[in-house]
Amino acid sequence: MAVGPRVLEVAGAPHAGHLRRLREWVEQEHVFGYGLILPAILLLVCLVAYPFGMAIWFSLSDYWVGSPGPFVGLANYRDILGNEVFRQTVWNSFVFTAIAVALKTVLGVWLALLLARNLKFKRLLRGAVLLPWVIPTALSTLGWWWMFDSLYSVVNWTAIRLGIMSAPGPNWLGQASYAMAAVIAVNVWRGLPFFAITVLAGLVAIPREYYEAAEVDGASAWLRFRHVTLPLLRPVIAVVTLFSTIFTFSDFNIVQVLTRGGPVNSTHLFATLAYQVGLFGGNLGQGAAISLFLFPMLAAVVFVQLRYIRRE
Amino acid sequence: MITGVRSRGAQRRSALFAYANLVPFVFFALFPFYFMLITSFKSNAELYNLKSIPFLVESPVVEHYGLLFFRTEFLTWMKNSLVISVTATSISLVISILAGYSLARLRYRGVGSFGLAVFITYLVPPTLLFLPLSQVVVSLGISDSIWALIVTYPTFLVPFCTWLLMGYFRTVPREVEECALVDGASRMQTLWRIVLPMAVPGIVCAALFSFTLTWNEFTYALTFISQTANKTAVVGVTADLIRGDIYYWGSLMAGAVLASVPIVVIYVWFLDYYVSGLTAGAVKG
């Protein structure tokens, strides 16, 4: 507050001495630095940290849309943990994340190895492979929804014609395990490019001499991959896998569009259940408690990342 | 890949092997788009005919696009998406350029913790905070308007862009900056005239990613807006073409195709920026 009158004076009467002093003050590295970071910090405090605090408060109170309720301690958590649907959701989330991330990692490394070759149409191939990652997920999931339609599924049509399936084929989105498979397939489809392109960047950075040396030593393609490529790629793969774990675990779009958590809650993830309970059902307290279950996973990933970065 | 050691024949065989293995991946990546496109041109009679071959269109029709344009507010949704994406991207870019420069270049107390804070919020998934944010938006009096999204989108754009830009700012040689300062330029002038022009590729990259992320965003757009006229293209197409038990499949696909067009156009134009931004965002993390 003591600065107030001085600033006003400067604004009112452009006194050369004051102006210069203000300029000198701003030119100091720390003042300038704080000034530049201030808008970002304000934004993060008001719209990330504060809502996070609110989420915790909601989860500890009987809060409904439009009617803030009293503090109820851990009652929401107790209710949730005793709820069959929630336990199903926990199980779904781990199955979904584990299978999807594993598939994306293996296929992603394989695809990156293929793309790293010096092929014709290199740019075109990369462009094509990256496309699912760029198109709005909710919209491309609409396409998948139609492809998994109970009556007109093109997947079943093709598989039946090829003799892989017998007549009607599975009702993809209507049977529990098939629905989970469908949701995982779409997630892998959409997330694979991120893995492939990032691992590819790591691959390109490996000095060619390493391979030449290994080849001179008579190492086969598999041995070169196992003892040269893989160890050097490990940091990149670790980072990408961690990233993907968070964003797969907290996925919303694909499940919300494809199954809405059904059939009979067999594909609900934390985010979709939180949406259904918190907004659809209006129970913000329980909804917030459900979405806060994403936090331990986030914390774990951040912890591993930081330890890992520190080691670098 | 390694010339001189292996014979020509072996090289050709290995290239063939790579192409053959890439075919399923490319097919997997592109087939859904092809299928959406052809579905959007099929007449209902053909669409719901179990005997027709699903991969082909016998007689293309544009009636689904007609329904989209004349019986829904598709054009309004597209306009909303455009306004929201451009505004949120611009705001986020300004904030991120300042923050990114500050974190990458200036030394002051707490710079490390600020960097850490930005990194952690970069990893916070939007689905963790959408419930309280929906209430914040209500108390700001902007719920159910496009402002709800313009205000909240920077929460994930700023951490991302700041992180991306920090990498680019670090590549600008310190000496250039110091020269300008010694010559009497102010710090702001140095940032504006010297550092920014050298970081243009990074800024383009951040702008492209921000635009794409906002255009594609679904969770907040679905949660904060319920009025048809204020929806974004992605939510409008997903939500308003299913009326009760009736699914307008043809129009759903038509809407999905058209609402993706702006992103596809930008993507084709700036492919290399996408590739470099994608890798920079994660690898430097």
C-alpha cells in the first residue's frame, strides 16, 4: 500500500525522476520475473488450486446441485466404498488402464520401429498414423459407436464374411466383457499415435554408430533391439507410459460417448461415474469424492516423474 | 538403414517387411474415418439394409448434411467453437509466453517451485476438477455461456503451452539477450524484439496445439453448457442428433466429419509442427 501514492504521482505527473526509478525497479531481474509469472500463477490459484480445495470440501459435505449442505465428515467416502457400483468402477478402471496402456506400449514401440526406417512416403505414413490423435475424440468415437452397432456392426459383418465369427456375432456394446474390449480398442486406437511418435523421436536420437558397432560384432536384429535400442529407449518409454497412465485412468470422452458406463456399469470409470452421480444425479458431494479417487494415481505418477527427472 | 554392411537384396527385403507390417496400422488408423465419411453419404434405405455391402456407397445422397444445416444449429455450434478456440488460445498464449520466458530465463527466488507447480498442473486431468469448476462457473455468473469455456480452458492450456515454450526459450542463446540489454534495451523490449522472433516455431506450435485441444474438448463443454445455441460443435453433434430413441446415424456421421474438417485442414498444413510439439511436450517432461 505504501507504493500507492508514488504510483499515482507517476501516473498523474510524468516526473522524469520517478519514471526512471519505476523503470529501474521493473528492470530488476526478480521483479520482472515475478511480474511475468503472476498472471499464470493467479490463473492456477483461482481455477486449479481453489477448485481442488472445493472438491475436497464438497466430498466432505452433503452438497447437492443448488443446495450447499452441512459438513458430514467421511460419510460420502464410506457410502461410496460400500457401494457395489463404485467397487465395480475401481476394478474397471484398473483393467481398462492396465490393458490399454500395455497394448499402447507394445504396439507403439513396434510401430515406431517400423516408422523409423528410411521409407518412401515417410511423411505421409506418419501423418496418417497420427490422425486419430488429432481428430476430436468424441466425434471419432461416434464413428466407432456405429461400427459397434448391435445390428449393423461392420466389424461383425466383416468377421462373419471372413468366417472368423458365427452368424449374429457379439453385441459389442451390450455385453459386459465385449463392451470393455470395445472401449479399450477405441482408447488404444486413439492413444497409439502419441506413443509411436514420441518413441520414434527417441529412436531417431540414438546414434547410428551404436548399431554399426553391434552389427560388426555380428549381433542379430533381435539382439540389436534387445541390447542397444531398448536400453536407450527406456527413459522415453517410461515418460510416455506414465503420461498415458494418468490420462487413460482419467478418461471420460470415449466411455461417455460409447457406453455411458453400461451395460450395467461394466465400463464405468471414475470420471464417468463422477459425472453421472455428481451432475446427472445432482449429488456433488459424492461425485467430488469419486473424482478425487483419481488423485492418488496422479500423485503417484508425479512422484515417479520427479524422482526420475531428478536422476537425469 | 545401415548402408554398406548389408547387401542390396537384404535391404529391399527389409523395406518390404516394414511396408507389409505398416499396412495393418495404417488401415486401423484410417478405416474409422473412411467409414464415417461413406456412412454420411448413404441414404437411410441403404444404411439400414442388412444385405448391402457396408464398405461402399451405392447411390450417394446429401440429405444427412441437409438435416444438419437446416434442422439443427450446426452453424451456430461451429461459430461457437471457433470463437471459443481463438479466444482461449490467444489468452493462454499471452499468459504462457510471459510465464514460459520467466521460468526459462530469469533467476529469482521461487522460480523452481513455480516451474514445479506448472508441471504438476500440466498433469492434472480435467476430469479431476470438472465438478467444482462447474460451481465456480455458476458463481461467476457465466454458466451456460461460451464464457464458461473461455475462462476455464486456459487452466489446461497455460500449463501445457508454458511447458512447451520453456523448451523453445531455452534454445535462444543467452549472449544475444545480454547484448540487447547491454545496448540499453529494456527487458520487455528484449523479450519482444529479440527472444520472441527466435521462438516463433515454438509459438506456432503452442498455438496449434491449443487450438486443437480447445476445439476437441468434450468434458467441460458437455458439463458447463446445456443451452443448444451455446454448445460447441463437438458437443452439439454428439448430443443433439440423438433424440430420445431415434439416432440420426447419417447426420451424426455428417456432423462428425464436418466438425473435424477445420482440425484436419490445419493438421495437414502444419503436420511437422504437430509431430515436433507432440514429442517436445512429452520428452522434455
